[in-house]
Amino acid sequence: MFRFFTSGLQTLRSQHRSIRELQSMDDRALADIGVNRAEISRVVRYGRG
């Protein structure tokens, strides 16, 4: 149970870190990797597919 909780917490922290990093990029850099600003959160959590 504790391992499941800590694993989930690590995943959330990693996702938040990735979202912050992508949000700090300018629109041109985001376009280069095929992501627009409105879809950052979805892409980080669920991928592009």
C-alpha cells in the first residue's frame, strides 16, 4: 500500500515538473516538438496518441 502511494506521488511530481518545463518554453520551441501550449498538460499525462 505504501509503495503504491509513493509511486503515485513520484509520478505526479514528475508530471508537474515536466509541465512546468514545457510551459517555460516559447511557442516556437513547443511547435518544434509538435506540442501547442493548450495541450501541454494532456500530452504530459497521456501522451500524444
